[in-house]
Amino acid sequence: IRVLTIVTQDKLPEKKKENLKEVLKEARIEAAVEVLSMQESPLKTIQTHSCQSEVALVGFNLERLLENPAIFEQEKRFLSKMKGHVFLVKNWQELEL
């Protein structure tokens, strides 16, 4: 299992990696964690690195989607390009450790 997480320039990649490792440990999931520096939009970055994956868990900011449902129409186009199964999950940044 390979778990990717995306950071913007203002985030600390090592801290984010350690937080994600802790979540995986608590969930008893053995996985390699990789931190990607976001060069494009989050969805484009995910598509670039995960479009051939058998399974992709894609974090979404649920509050943002509820405030502006039209955003989902844009993201639907992205999701249709993914080859495997895509699960929409609550955004990692919203998790409390």
C-alpha cells in the first residue's frame, strides 16, 4: 500500500508525513507514506500520481462542497479520468489526532 499526501509550500512536509503515519498506525495499516509538493491543483496532482491506481482514496473538504455544490461538477470530470475505484473521504487535514 502506498499512501500519498500533498503539501503546499507553507506546510511542513515532515510533520504532515509523521501525522499520516500515526493515523495509519492507529488504523493498523502498513503503508509507505510519500509527501508530494503541490505544483498544480490538488486534483491534477492526484490525477498525475494516482490515475493508474487500483484504488484511490481522495480527500474532499466536505464543508466546501456543501457550501458550493457546483464544485463537485468540476471534480466529477477529474474523477471520470481515474482508472480504478475512487473513494471520496473526509479530507486528511480535517482529522484530529
